[in-house]
Amino acid sequence: MSNDRRLQLRLPVEICVQQYLADGTYLGLTRDLSERGLYLTAPRLRDDQALLGAPLQLEFALPGTGETVWARGHVRYENMDGTLKGLGISLTEMAQTHAQSLRAYLETIRKARLHNMLLRIQKPQQFSTGRLPGVILPS
């Protein structure tokens, strides 16, 4: 049985995230993202303290959109792996416009991945013959 308490499926997405904590500002990279949370990987610090339950503020740009999202969250999961720290973060507050931008971005990613998967399933022979879908070659 899984300990996963997520309410939504997270999509694998790598985005640089600025984290604002009580003691400073740190840069991290997402591993996955949903409308309600993300997993963030960041270098461990020398005086690495436990962050489980800690509030933090995040800032990240949505690739290809020109949109920047500001959100508040809480650390729900923490993992140490060598020189890296992994944080499972629940997003608790963000402006409505930022939430809409994040939702639209994730929907675009979902649709693009589904489209690519369907192309591979429906017409695998087109890719093996070098032909592209929708391209008609002259006779």
C-alpha cells in the first residue's frame, strides 16, 4: 500500500524554482508538478536543517508562456540523497491568475504528451519507414 497522499497526478517537468525560506533564498529544480504540488530537488547546504512542515514561498517561470507563478506552500516530504535534498511541497496559496496559468500550462503538457503517445500507438510503421504523419509525397 502506498503512502502517496497526492490528490492529483504530477507530470514530469523540469523547471527552475526560487525558494524563499526564513533564512534565505535558494534555487532548485522540479522533478514533477501538478496544480497542487511539486517535487523539488536542491543542493544540500552545510548547515542543512529539516524542513518538514516548514512554510516557504516559491517563484517559477512556466516555460514557453512568459508567465511567472508565485505560490506559498508547505514541505510535506523530505528526502536526503547524497549531495541533494528532495522536497515534496504542497501548494497552499497562489493568486487566481497564477493558478489559471499553471492549470493551462499543465493542460498543454498533458495534451502534447497524449498526442505524441497516440501517434506512436496508431501509426508506428510511419516512423519506421521515415514517413511523417500528414505528409503526402509526390508520385
